[in-house]
Amino acid sequence: MSTRIRVMIADDHPLFRDGLRAMFESESDIELVGEAATGLEAVALAGQLLPDVALMDIQMPNLDGIEATRRLMAASPNTSVLVVTMFEDHDSVLAAMRAGARGYVVKGMRSADAIRAIRAVAAGEAIFSPAIASRLLGMLADARPSARPVVFPELTERERQTLELIAQGHRNSVIAERLHLSPKTVRNYVTNIFDKLQLADRSQAIVKAREAGLG
């Protein structure tokens, strides 16, 4: 079975699309399956192609990238949207995340960073450009006094989400579907959870999670 990442580009600048297309030609694990020049085209094309990753600009004709992301997620919920734009303001970042985007990076980054971002969101991770990440961390720091303590800080966010679903009694197959991950990735997360929390089995995980208020 092919392990190539199927990518769709949504951007109204032909030169930018040309640059991405040329970049992908040297990557054996990335396949460009479609290109859209407007927001409406992006939504329609994603519904047809069901790509693994959609690279989404924010400013496009007919429909902006934020609303296009929201509609795309409804048409192709397993697609990971990576916003690639010139806009760095926090309102755009938060709007994109609320719409369902998995990452937010700024145009002008190095090719290696762009490829890494695509692979990351395809694997279910969230990724941001350094400047965006610093801004988000600053926002979180400002809100920290009123924030609830993190449960099981030794776990990653994805591992905590997995544990939450385990505590609710879900099997790995359901967890994979809920988190848009592969079954293998979920199994790895479960193993990591057991190791980090020193748990012997799923029953112990459920008890420990529920005692901490999860599930």
C-alpha cells in the first residue's frame, strides 16, 4: 500500500503553486493531487479528491481561506489543513484553528521547513511557524493564572486526548477515527501512555484517568 502523502494546494498565485509543485517533485513521499485558485474551488476539489493535506492560503477570491477551511473539513473531515499565508496576526491564526486547521505557517519559509510541516500535519500533529508559535505561547502565558493545571503533564497533548477516550471506554479503532489518526499511531500512543504512567493494562489506565477527572 502506498504511503505517499496526497497534497492539494489552494492558492490564487500561480507562481506560488508552481514553486510548490517543483518542490514536491523531489520528495518521494509527497504526491500533488490537485490545485485550486479560489476558496470555492478548494472546497469542491477536496470533496472529490479527499487529500491527506490541503495547503490553504487565507486571502483568495470567492471565499476566504478561513471559511474554505471550515467547509473543506465538512466535505473531507480526514484532510489536515495547513494554512500557508502572509498573515501573521493572532486573529487570523485563531480563526484558522477554530475552523479546523492543523497548522499555520508563513510564506517565505525554507523548502525543508515546508516539507516538514506537511509531514507533521499528515501525521496528525499541529505545527506553526516560529513567530506564530512564539505569539501563541505568549497568549497562553498571559492566560496561565486562570488556567487549570494540566493533568498528566508527562503526556503529550495527543496522548492525553487518547487517554481521555480510553477513559470513556473507546477501543483503539474508535480513537483512531475520532482523532483522525492511523490505528498504528494510536497503538503507539497507548504504549507511551502505559510506559509514562507505569500502567499494566487498559483497566488500570481507565481507573487512573477517571480518578484524575478524565472521561
